[in-house]
Amino acid sequence: MDAKERMKLEPVPMPELEVSERLSSFAEVNLGYSEQDTQAEAERCLQCKKAPCREGCPVDVDIPGFIALIREGSYAEAGLKIKRTNVFPAICGRVCPQERQCQERCVLAKRGKAINIGYLERFVGNYLIAHPEEQINAAPATGKRVAVVGSGPAGLAAAGDLAKLGHQVTVFEALHRPGGVLVYGIPEFRLPNITVDNELETLRRLGVEIRTNVVVGRTLTIADLREEMGFAAIFLGLGAGAPIFLGIEGENLPGVMSANEFLTRVNLMRAFDEDYDTPVQRGRNVTVIGGGNVAMDSSRCALRLGADSVTLLYRRTRAEMPARVEEVRHAEEEGVIFELLVAPTRFLGEEGHLTAVECLRMELGEPDESGRRRPIPLPGSEFIVATDQAIIAIGARVNPSARLVMPGMEQDDGGHIIVDRETLMTNIPGVFSGGDVVAGEETVIRALSDGRKAAQAIDNYLRSK
Ligand code: FAD
Ligand code: SF4
Ligand code: SF4
């Protein structure tokens, strides 16, 4: 088939759960490509020599290379090719904001027909999970021990690469379940926990030990890790999990909560599952404040927990929403009402419980430091939205407890750990860091990329000793 014929082929849509079936369960909405779908989608790729799609990928996955292997039916080889730069294709295929990364740069994007790179990546990622024998084995043991603190994507990527390089790795996680945001934040209907557990299993097969319920800085100190337990290097992947609040009147009313608390109860502590007795508020008329993935996840969870209505308040327009396009579409299909160009000004209560949120309409002004047009309040445009549960999803910051982890470690005013850009080493020799605790709220693939970069730097550091 020549390029002209390939360009005529239509993109293969992702099979999805019917909307009517979605709201009664937390089952995954995207059902995944069949082998036939995968072949049909791979067939559309033009195998561009310069491959601009690669420039859009933060970790430079060899996209035409893995798609060519898919066409040959060499799925394990395709997966291993991706794994050279992205350790978790089954996860990134599901959660990367592809429309702003690899797919945005695809030469077919201008025609609205970008190759569905994420869907193909997910297929081969799943294939590798189903065929664990195809995974890369660890190098001979070096006898060096490395501690990884935090089991989000940054920590897990660092752990995996360090283990492959032959080091003995122990991951310490504060929560009872490893995975960081992948398990406590992103809901089952987007990223099933089983997918994360399967990737964790791959790490365990490489010899990585994962110890949960250990808060480094409290249960154990860095000094314990180094001096008593003999870890020669440490990677800190602590994330940025402390919620940001609006700071407006009535925010302490019962019924107002952070998305972090709501999602943790629902996802990590499985409040949606009858077999668990985790308490969670099931609001009737829920309001969610924010326009990112966290806001979409909260809205869609609230609908699944039985809300009559979920209204999302966002102070800019749909075009500025930071959420993945697919999540916005799914939220809308499922019935989330979008109130755009709106900001809450105070929460109102009766008899000690939230009953409404007062809002102000906005218009867009000049771009601000984020590059997005600044919302400007329209005086006198106040209106009231009746609500019995408000979920605040306007962002997160580094947990102040990160300061306790390592006394003397340099952090900026926002608590972000300061590292050398090349090596990701902190000011404390042998202690490295990456992911959201360094960069602020970012993406899974950026955290994975930091973990890998740090693993290489830690290996160099250990070998130079
Ligand atoms: P985290 O994933 O936050 O993991 C940090 C881990 O460290 C946690 O498990 C924490 O318990 C542990 N920890 C912290 N302190 C200690 C300590 N002292 N001792 C031991 N353990 C400790 N990104 C995308 O690319 N696509 C998406 O669709 C997407 N959706 C998101 C949805 C939600 C609800 C949220 C909250 C974020 C989302 N993100 C998404 C962002 C992405 O998940 C993060 O950028 C990424 O998880 C950061 O990885 P990390 O490893 O740095 O930190
Ligand atoms: Fe695209 Fe993410 Fe895969 Fe890179 S890792 S190719 S950005 S889906
Ligand atoms: Fe294939 Fe698009 Fe990349 Fe070209 S730019 S190699 S068509 S995915």
C-alpha cells in the first residue's frame, strides 16, 4: 500500500463501554483494541523518516519502530522497543495526554487523523503483561543496595531500572498499597488497579522488594536507611499529594472536601466496593471545582456513586481545560454538566452542612504566566448553585512533611526538592529525587522519565565509588 492509500484509511475508534453500563460500575470504559483493530490502525502509519511524533513524546519512544513491529505481528518485540524508554506502556497507553504529546505531532494530525499511538501502545503493553517470559532480565548482582522512597511512577521506574542494572532495590511506600497516584488517584474505570499490580509483579520478578506502610522521615529515617540498613544510594519519589484549597468563606463546612480525600477513599480504600466499609459522602447534587484530570475523575466517580447531578465549575473555557480530551468527552457523555467561565466565591450552609456555592461569572483576558488567557471576574454576575457536596480539584502541592524526610535537603519555597538537572542528585551526596516532588504536578510519563534518568545517575554514582 502506498502513502496515498494509507492516508485514505480511517482511524480505528477505541471500543468503549456503553454509557448506560458505565454509571453502574467502575469497570474500565475503554475496552482496548482487538488484534484486528491494532493491525488496522498500525496499517495507517506512514513510517515517516523524520517521525515528528517522536519529538512530541517526552521520552522519545521509537514510535514508527514499534508500529512496524506490530505490523509484522511481533508484539513482544514492539513492547520491548517501547520499554527501552518507557517502562510502563500499558499504563502510559491509557493515561498519557497523547493529544498534546505524540499524537499532536503526528503528520496526520492536521487532517484530524493522527495515528492512535496510545491505543497501540496499550495493546502491546497488555501483550507483554500477558507474556511475562518476554521481559528483560536483570544484569548480574552488583551487591549494592538502593532505597527508593515512594512507589509512584517515578519511584517504580527508578526501581525497575536499578534492578535491571543489577542493584538490590527496596521500595518504601507510606500507604498500604504501592502505585502512588496510579492507585490512589486515577480511578479503576481509567486505569484498572490490576494493570498497575501486573507491572509491580514485573518489578518483583526483577528482585525488587516493596515494603508498604513505611513513612520515611517518621517510621524510618534516612539515617536508618543509610547507616543501619546499608543502602548506598536513595531515590526520593515523594510526589506532590497535598491538596490546594480555594481559601474562601465556608470552605470548612461539612460537605466540602478535597479531590485528594474523595478519590483516595473511593479508589485506594475502595469505597465503591460493597465488600469494603470505607465511609464516603455520596452527594445528591455534587459540585466539582477545577478543569483537570483530577476534576474529571472526581466528577465521574461522584456519578458512579449515585449522584443525581454533577456540575463542574471551571473558570476558563473548554479550550483551556488541562484534562485529557478523552476524559472531558467521557465526562460529558456520562452527564457531567459543565459550567464554564465560572469561579466559586463562597460556600453557604444551613444547620452546619453545605447547601450551596455562590459563583461569579468570568471572561477571558490576556494570557497569564501559564500561557492561558487569564479569567477576569464580571462584577455583579453572582449566582447560586445548590449543592450538598463540593469537591475541590484545583491542584496539589508538595506535602509539607517532605521537609521531615531528610533534614538539610534543599527545597524551594513551594517545598519542591532542588536537584542537579543532569543527575537529579540533591545537595546530599547519594540522595537523588524526581517526579512531582521536584517538578510540581506533572504527568505520569514525566515522572517515569525522571525515575529512569535518576536510575542511570545512581548507577554511575555507585560504580564511581
Ligand atoms: P506519586 O504518584 O504522587 O507517588 C508518590 C508516592 O510517594 C505516593 O505513593 C506517596 O504515598 C509516597 N510517599 C510520599 N512521601 C513518602 C514518605 N515519606 N515515605 C514513603 N512514601 C512516601 N498524569 C497523567 O499523565 N495522566 C493522567 O491521566 C493523570 N491523571 C491524574 C489523576 C489524578 C487524580 C491525579 C492526582 C494525578 C493525575 N496525573 C495524571 C498526574 C500523575 O499521576 C502524577 O504526575 C504522577 O503520579 C507523579 O508521580 P510521582 O511518582 O512523582 O508521585
Ligand atoms: Fe505517546 Fe506517552 Fe507513549 Fe510517548 S509514552 S509515545 S507520549 S503514549
Ligand atoms: Fe506514523 Fe504519524 Fe509518526 Fe508518521 S508521524 S511515523 S504517520 S505516527
